Amino acid sequence: MIDLRSDTVTKPSDGMRRAMAEAVVGDDVYGEDPTVNLLQERSAETFSKEAALFVPSGTMGNQIAVKVHTRPGDEMIIEERCHIFNYEVGASAIIAGVTIRPVKSGDGSGILTWDDVESAISTDGIYDHTQTGLLCLENTLNLAGGRVMSAERCAELAEKAHERGIPVHLDGARIFNAAVASSTTVSELTKNCDSVQFCLSKGLGAPVGSVLVGSHEFINESRVWRKRLGGGMRQAGVLAAAGIIALDESPKRLHEDHTNARTLAEGIAEIPGIALDLRTVETNIVIFDVAGTGRTSAEICSDLKEKGILASGFGTRIRIVTHLDFHADKIQTVLDGMRVSCAGS
Ligand code: TLP
């Protein structure tokens, strides 16, 4: 199978498996796993933040951040396509007790401006409004086709949010893709953010895990919430060992995924009935609309599957994601399969 459903599908490399087998471990709930501690130190250093915490998933990292930054009854501002709002099964309402104010970006790109955010802020009401307690950003923005928010835009939004007393959390599940695409560092891209969650198990290719970075105070509190949520993992160094390799080695090859995504996108855009805005393809995600083919995304994905190609369909759209285990020599097979499946023959 050529699996393009997500970059979460990669299998750990031989090097990762060896490092996992040989990892020096301890009980991480006591803070005594040297490999977890090393991953956390490296992560904090890479993002120029004070501290870091290894968590089982991106969802847990995001939800801990939402909980620690807010009080029950607060409102959180978020771009309407963000993962925290759409794909975390209502967790913020249950865990943090916050309501969500989804915001559309004025230009439709998904990349918010301060005007978009400011018009959604509510800080002065007691009786009619909820209090804005948090601004959540996402970079790259998955549902917008992996688009990148520039370091300047992110720093500006965070600085202005801070002036209004609002903390900022960044869901950086694919922040290394953003850094590679914009030729900058993850530390620059997340400069003024109070916390960042990044995934080891997406483009970076580790089998499990995410890391939350922020101030000492934020991470200390996050550790308590990780335990409450059942995320205290004992000899987690076997997982962190793969994470360290992912962090050290994978960012330098992400440009290959971006090139493959672009080549796929250019080919798919030529298929009759497909609507694909090539400007949205900045990293490893390609999203396109199939309504014009006269076939549903489910029909197309099912035909593709019969040809050994897996893609995700939702509504009238299909998403494909390139990754470590997808190689350029398969591009033609995917494009041929896509052409036939979209034509329904
Ligand atoms: N995204 C998955 C699906 O849940 C949609 C994917 O295949 O893309 N933030 C962002 C931006 C994400 O894309 C994801 C996962 C997460 C957070 C959650 O990470 P996990 O799956 O580790 O909880």
C-alpha cells in the first residue's frame, strides 16, 4: 500500500528501533528517566524555551496547554480550521471547561491577522460576554493544506495578544515543516508564544510522542495535568530514544516531502474536475476538491484503495500527506491511479 492518509503512518527506522532497544531508562513519573530528560532538554534548547515535557500525543500536549493557560468559563480564540477545535473530540470543553470562538481569517488563507483576532476578543464583559482566556494558533495549518504562518506574523499576534493580557499557545504539530518551508528556525517561528506543542510522530517519523515547551512554571503545572490525564509514562525512555533521533535527523530531510507534495499537487491539479489551488501547497499536505469530477471523495478514495493507494476523503475534498516512507519513485503510480479514479473508469 502507498499510504498517503497522513504523516502519522511512518514506521520507526532501523536506527530508531536500535536506539529504543538500547535506551537507558528510569521511572519518568519520578523524573528519573535519563533518555526522557535528554529529549526534554534538547527540545527546550531547540525552541529557546525554559523547559519541556514529553507527552504521549499531540492532542494531550494541546489539551494540557489549554487547561494550564485558562480558567473554566474562559473563551479561547482559534482559527476555525484548527485541530484543537475540529479533531480533539471536544476535549477543551470537558477538560478545561472553556468555550471556543472560532475565527475565519479575513483573506480565507487560514493565516490570521491581528484584525481577525482583535475583533473576536472579549475582555470587558461580566454579564454578557465570556472572557477571552487564550489565543491558539496552528503552524503549519493542517486543514488549510499545510500552510505556513511566518515568524513575523506569529510574533506580532503573540505580542499584541500579550498587550491585551491574553496568553498564546501554538499547536506546532508540524512546526519543523513550517521552519523548513520558510528557511528559518522553530525557535524564530514560535518566539513570543507562551507554549508550543510539537509532534515527534508526524513528519519527524517517531512512532509515538509529542513535546510541550514553555516556561518552568508552565511546564511544572503541565506535569501535574499530564499525570491527572493518565499521561505519566514510566520507562518512557524507550519512546524518547526514537524521539531524539527524530529531532536530530528528520528536520534536514523534510524538504524532500515538500518537493514530493508539490510534484503530486502539480499533477493532480491537471486532472479534469479537480480544484486545487497550488498556492496552498507550501509543505507536505495537499488538499483538493473533487466536486467537479462528478464523483464523491468516498468513491474516489475507495477506487484508489483498490489500486493500493490510501488517501483521506472528507466532504468534497481529499487530503494526501507526504512523509518519510513515501518516495518520489511512487509519484507516477499515484498520479495514474488518481486520474483513473477521478474519471470513474
Ligand atoms: N492530526 C492527524 C488527524 O488527527 C487529523 C493528521 O492525520 O493530520 N495538531 C495537529 C495540527 C494535527 O494535525 C494533529 C494530528 C494533532 C494536533 C494531534 O496529534 P495526535 O494525533 O498525536 O494526538
